Amino acid sequence: MKHLDKETVSRLEDLPNIGPAIANQLRLIGIDYPKQLIGKDPLQLYDQLCMLSEVQQDPCIVDTFMAVVHFMESGEVLPWWVFTDQRKAIIKTKKKKHYCQQS
């Protein structure tokens, strides 16, 4: 894991769990700078990505978005897969069907 300070990271590619491909996906949904992730709902980001890309993205993208929002809000670096069980529990309890969820 990258050792970073959330206060000084300025490029999406410098965030933990984020490489060029996911950085470009974030840009597609209007996230150009790490600080823009603060307060964002990872599931909403995922839905926006699916809608704008017109592709059902891998659900692990939600985990990655959860990890990066968590980092920007807390400064704690965690691998994306730490959030998999949490994502599954959230989606299971949500009454709203997300754009990318299969029937």
C-alpha cells in the first residue's frame, strides 16, 4: 500500500488503490481531484460510472470507491477488498435498485 497523507495528495493516480484506469473512470464522473471524494457516496459514484459508461462495471469498483473515500475522509489506507463484505451488506439492505445492479 502507498504511504500517503490525505492532506497533500493532489493527483488521483497517487491515491491508494487507484491506478490510471480507475483514475480515468473517476474523471468520467466528474472527480478530477482527490479532495472531491470527501463526502461522496461510493454507491452513487458507481451508479454514475455505470450510467455514463453504459457498461455494468465490476462490483469491486464499489469497494475501490469505498476505500478511496474512506482514505480521503480518515487518512487510513486500507486495501479495497477490506470493503467487500460491507458493500455486499449495504447493497443487500438498500431498497433502491442501483443502475448497475442486475435483476
